[in-house]
Amino acid sequence: MKVVAAMSGGVDSAVAAARAVEAGHEVVGVHLALSRMPGTLRTGARGCCTIEDSMDAQRAANIIGIPYYVWDFSERFKLDVVEDFIDEYAAGRTPNPCMRCNERIKFSALLEKALALGFDAVATGHYADVRRDADGNAELHRAATWAKDQSYVLGVLTAEQLEHSLFPLGSTPSKAEVRAEAAARGFSVANKPDSHDICFIPDGNTRGWLAEKVGAEQGDILDRSGKVLGTHQGALAFTIGQRKGLSIGYPSDDGMPRFVLEVQPKTNTVVVGPKEALDLSELAGTKFTWAGLGPVESGIATIDENGAITPFDCEVQIRAHADPVAAVVFVENGEMVIRPVEPINGVSPGQTAVVYVGTRVLGQCTIARTVSAVPVPA
């Protein structure tokens, strides 16, 4: 096949590109220029899209012996990822910008351009696996090593996108093996640290960055009944599950600590309550997709007389490095509803819930509403 290898400048994408060549594909290396913000251009930025990264990618491409280009997607990235991130936080939700980048840039804008230019697929350094069912349909599965599995952030991919996706590292047992292979190939990035920050906030100060973009105004801190307990200096400074920094000044009726349960930017209020109220019995979202065949086409569920997708057993993961939890999922009234077998906590609207059946990624939804397992006292 003719393949575009997305080369971030890291060790994983460099080895993935090399493996794509050795698999017999005609490969062109492409680095995505995603930001023109000055903070991402200096040495020491901890994201994945710096000038230094583009040079690292070019050196790897030269060693592999493939053509190399830089494609400017900065305007699309600004609109589809950065501004989306700001809008979601301003609405009281907690977005995952890496998933938005995969959904709207790497496997939408990049793939669209690659296909328009006559390429067949895009290869990346993600640790995940595309397999085929008995009828040849593409399925997304976890990588061989769960420690590096990145299928969660790829849960937004559609059936059509999976048909044009290559993940050459999916069957690799460990990251150490990838680094050793990079060193053997002479890649300068063999021991380069993994990126670990939001690329457009290279200093890692997300709250400070958001305060500049959205602003901060004083508002009320409420308990679950609506009683005013104190004030805050900006709702966006708080996250679901936060305990410290509330500055309420007096204990709760039962003497137990209080935690942030909700952030409501429209009213600029923060709702606090007992730790057990963080446990959720239900998550749901209207923005959902299936990664390949859906549950009905896969024989996992059926359609009832009302046109709803009947409940099926699965596992749900709500963060990239969270453990999957057993759940029952169904779809009705245009909404994916997830009911964990045991209450789940640490969840905020805006996060992505990825649904697994075994190692297969079945689909995902953006969490729009949650139901506490602990009712508000009458």
C-alpha cells in the first residue's frame, strides 16, 4: 500500500514508520505542524509538537530512507482541538484533547488529505491493533501489552477510518523492545522521553492557561441542597473529586470532608458534598460512535420493539490509564446509557467513556450526564 506515516518526532512513530517500510509498503513520512504558539517552539516543551520534534522526525525519516514532509494543520488544530478544549471547559465539561486530535486531525483531516493524494492508509505509533472478523470487517483491539495500550484514545475511530489505519506497534510486547529497536536502527530518539503534557499547554499549567482564556469571577460554593457554604474565585479552578482548596471554613454537619461534585459554569457555582456522592450509578451521552460494526451487527445486542439497542454486558474505561470496569450498556432515545455493575467515581461530563467487549473496542460516547449512586437527602 501507499502509506502516510505520521511522525511526531518520538520513538514510537519512528519505529512504526520503519516497520511499515519493512512490511513492503511505499511510505512517506509526514510531521503535523499543529501550533504556531511561541510556547511550543522552545527547547524543553513537554508536549509532542515542537520544532525540535519536527527535526527529530526528519532525522529518523532520513535514516529510514523515505520522503519527509511537514503538513501545516495549525488552523484546523486551533479550531477543532484548542477552541473545543476552551469551549468544553467553559461549559463545565472535562474534554480529552488527545482524543479530539485523533478524531478530528490525525484520522480525519490527515486521513482525508492522504486519501485525496492517492494514499491508502495512515500509520501511527499508537499501541493498538486492527484485526479482521470472519467476514473481513475491521475491528479495533487492545495492544499486546496493556501497560502501553492506547486503544482508549483511538475509541473515536469509525469503521471507515479503521479501514485505512495501520498500527505497526500493536503486537509489540513492551516499550523497552521498541526503544532497543530504535537504538539498533540508529535513531537519535531511542531514549527520548515520552510526551506527557497537553501539547498546546507546554508548561503543564492547565488551570492558569484556562484562566487567561476564559477568565475567573467570584461565585458561590453550594451543598447538594443549594445552601451557600462559601465563595470561590473562579469555577474553572476546580475539578470533580477535588477536596483541597475549597476554603469553606467550617465542617459539614457530619464532620466529614467535602469534595467537589459539580462545576456549573453557567451559574458560576461549585457544588460540594460527601465523598460517597462521587460514586455514579449511570453515565450517558448522545455523542456516540461505534468502532467498526455496532453491537447489533456484531450479534452482541438486538433491536427491541421501540427501536432501542437492548442491554449488553461489556467493560467501560473512562480515562486513558484507568482500569476497565464491568458494565451494562444500551441505547435508547438517541443516548448511549452505561450502568456500571459497581458504582464508578472520578467521572466528569465531557470525558470519554470507551466500551470494550473483551479486547475489542466496540465504541465510545462523550459523557453528558451522570447519576449519583447516593440520592440527595430529602
